[in-house]
Amino acid sequence: MLDATRYPLLARIDSPDDLKRVPATDLPQVASELRAYLIESVASVGGHFGAGLGVVELTVALHYLLDTPHDRLVWDVGHQGYPHKILTGRRDRITTIKKKDGLAPFLRRAESEYDTFGVGHASTSISAALGMAIALQRRGDHRKVVAVIGDGAITGGMAYEALNHAGGIAPDLLVVLNDNGMSISENVGGLDRTLARLRAGEAGESGPHPEALFEELGFAYSGPVDGHDLPALLRALREVKDRRGPQLLHVVTTKGKGYAPAEQEQIEYHAVGKFDPAHGVAPAASKAPSYSEVFGDWLCDMAAADPKLVAITPAMREGSGMVRFSREYPDRCFDVAIAEQHAVTLAAGLACEGMTPVVAIYSTFLQRAYDQLIHDVALQDLDVTFAIDRAGVVGPDGPTHAGSFDLSYLRCIPNLLVMAPADEDECRKLLTTGFRHDGPAAIRYPRGSGPGVAIDPALVELPIGKAEVRRRGRGIALLAFGCTLAPAETVGAELDATVVNMRFVKPLDEALLLELARSHEALVTLEDNAIAGGAGSAVGECLAAHGIGIPLLQLGLPDRFLEHATRGELLAEAGLDADGIRRAIHARFPRVAAAHPALRGTG
């Protein structure tokens, strides 16, 4: 429970109704207590940090003036949502955030009636709020609808599509632009320059006023207002919340506000692990390189070897391991902001003119550019390499960020080479293979570190479509794709089974697969991807095409969204750890289990 001696006002706020009972003159103290509690809570467990600190006053003001949840408050990029969660009945559970069975890392409709729309990906709030506003107004319901878009989400193309639509039909809708100049990195592009002019109060004597960008789209512009001045913020919100038609209130905030280290190092404090608030985040201890770091080092090495290489990221420079590359090759690095569709077609255009682009993107974000992947790259057989981070289960960020479907949605695309490395060294080699392949190629790898395999610094290619037999056994062959190789080797040794590192999802090593099918009693496929349509399905299709009817057990992610937990917990839940694989083989092939003491009693 909250310590009422340290947080006397916040301790009495279990809902926005309680907040409304606080005199307006005491709201700055509420904000101060909320910010202090947020710092204390996140420091104790880790989580998204800087964005929430930046919207403390805005969150207080919105819930104070709006009749939530009756009025619809729609947040963008849900890592802004921690203060919102605290004020809407989840205060005492905030330290469970991102943990198994704890609060969701982002906003989620099933968690609270105050979470009017689930978020995780960016640039969705205006579209969702517009849909709500249209539906409400069609039935004569005059409750208010407010979208809060921030942390770079306004740079996403979907936000402009929604602004354009809303301006044309003129619903009663308030868009609050939380302008902190950041996404994870600094915001980039022409829009950021426009917002900077607005923040600076430039009048546009020699050209149009900066606010004309929004006004020409049909929105009445107000602001900018200091998002940390609660009285000013309340005045501004009171003025616009009851106006008819599309309204845009420009609120200027500081990411990390109120915690000096987070204000000074906004990128580092976007998301944090546990730390001591008195000393800040400690330097990271030396550890095995993450797959993202393996990619970042490879990118720099390949850029030195090939002057035609250029790299593109949709606002994920840090997460994708591109910081070093952006410093060493600034003229060959393109951060396109939160614009995944543009990132992929930009790469296609570069490839048309002889460049060899690498698109560094999370698996979950590549979903947002699927049409461009098919229509603009694969259909034209363009030489674009996709380095797909966060494949498979991602852990505490939950289902919005899981890369559970990429093998399914990639392998059905003609012309596309699809690879899944089993370790760090193989990741480097397959990146080289994909880059030097004359055509589109995708290399997908998980979040975090690998098994610790030594990395060959050379730029070595592997033969396309050739798997690797790790051990020869009998009876059963385990066909492992990507990070499932390690537990497959453990179980394979216990069973005296054949274990294969498949490496390539497309093309499959059909010659080896057919040989294994003829020399074994059963096959087991393993992948950290949805079973439906995944790598195991590719194996089944190959066997069926050749008329081979061997028993086939397909292990992978189930046909449901996995919740937030550690990667290890999620892999165990999906039955993709060694224990789960043993249980599945015992249940499907009891005769094999009976012949191996290690499997007895595991059903």
C-alpha cells in the first residue's frame, strides 16, 4: 500500500472521481506526488520511464476536467500511460507492470474501463478517437473524445490519414499533441522543424504560420502551452474541450521531467531496468553481445567493405543496434521516424538506383509495412535486406511487441529468402549471406543475447538453402529453426535423436529433409513462431508434395496471444524449453519415450 505520510494526496486517489474532489490549488502537489511515486515505482522494477514523467501534469489535468471513463480518453504509444494507470485504480499494482500476471506494459481494454483503446504501436490514437467520435455522434451521444498523441507518433503516416479524414468531416474531436521533441531518439524531419518553430513562437513573417499545417487540414489550432504549468494547462484545456469541430491543442513537455538524469539523458532513460533513484542507472555490466549488437557490428563492418550499403530504421536506432553505424556513417544512415511503410518503399527506391539497402526493423513493426514488403520489394525482386529484430517472444513488452508471426507472413512471399540463425555467429554469417544475395532477403533473430558462441569477425557467407546436421541419431529427427536449436540439442542427446539446425525457412533444405524422412520414424519441428503457417508448416507441405506420410510433430507458439512475462517464462509456457519438448514427444510418441529413461514420467 502507498505510504500516506509521504503521499498524502495521492494515497486518497483511487479513481478520477477522487481526483476531482481535490481543490484545484492542490493539483500541483498531486502532480508532484505522482511524479515522485512514478520514479520510486519504476526504479524498483524497471519499465518505461521518461515518457510517463513528461505527461504527469497533462494526465492530472485531463482526468480532472474530463468525465472519464464516460468521456473517451485515447492515448498513443502506451508507454506514456503509467501516470494514467496510477490515477485510474491501478496505483497499488504499478510495481507489477511487465511481470507475469501483472499490469500490462501498455494500455489495454481488458485491464480497465479507463483504457478505451489498446495501444503498443504508434500513430493510432487519432484514427481510433475519430471512429469513436463518429459512432457516438451518430447516436446523439455528446460525450467528449480526446486523443493524446506524443513521443514522435505524429510522424507516422496513419496520424496524417486520420487528421485529413477528420478535417473533412468535422467531428467534435480534441487532439492533444504532446510535443517533447522525442520518439526514443530525437525526432527528425520537416514536421519536427515546424513544431520547433511553434515552440519558439515564430510568427512566419516571410511565409505561412507554422500552425497552418493543422489549420489547412481543418483543425482549429491552440497553443503552444507549457505542459508542466498546471494552471496554464487547465485554462487551455477548459477553453478547447467544449468547442465544436476538430480541435488541436499543442502541449510542450519535457521527456523525463522532474528527474534530472532522465532530462539530461532522454534516450537512455526512455526505458530502464531497476535502479537506485539516488544514483541513476548504473553502467551496464559487461556481458555477451545481444543479437542487436551483433547486427550493429556487422552493419559497420559490411559498410566498410561495400560502399553501396545504406541503412534505414523507422525510429529504432537504439533498439536495433544502429547507434555506432549512425555515428560512423551518418550520410548512409536514414532514420525516417515512425514510418514503417515509408522505410520499406524508400529502400525499394534506393535499390532501384543501385544501392544495397538494409532495413533494420522489429518483427512486430514490419507487420505495419506488409503491403510495401510484397508490392514494392518482393514483386519487383529488389535487392533489399531486412534485419528483423525481436523475432519470436519478446518478454515483458507483451503481445503488442511480440514477433510471433514473421515466419508465417514472410515465407509465403515469392522471391524472398528467409533465414533464422541459431546463434550469434550464425546471425552474422546469415546477414552476410542475405546481403550478398541478389534479391530480397530476411534474417530474423530474437531479443537479447544468444548462447554465447564465439563470433568469426570475417564476412562469411553460408550456402543458401543448406541446413546443418548437429548430431546423427536414430528414430526421431528434431528440426530446429532459430533459437530453438539449444533445447533441441539437449533433448536430442537424451533421446539419441538426430538434431538439425535448419537455418533456412525459405528455401528449405529439401534434399536433407527427404533423406531424414526416409531414414527416421518421425520428425519434430521446433520454432519460436506461430505454428499456423510457420516453418513446421513448410516442412509438412514439402513432405506432402513428395507423397511422404511420416508422423510429424510441429512445436511452436500456440494459436493465441501470449501475455507479458520473461522470454524464458513465455518459451516454457509455449512448450519450447527442454522440459516442454520432452513432454510433447512423450505424449505423441510414447513408444520412443518408453525406450528412453530420461523421458519417463514427463507426460
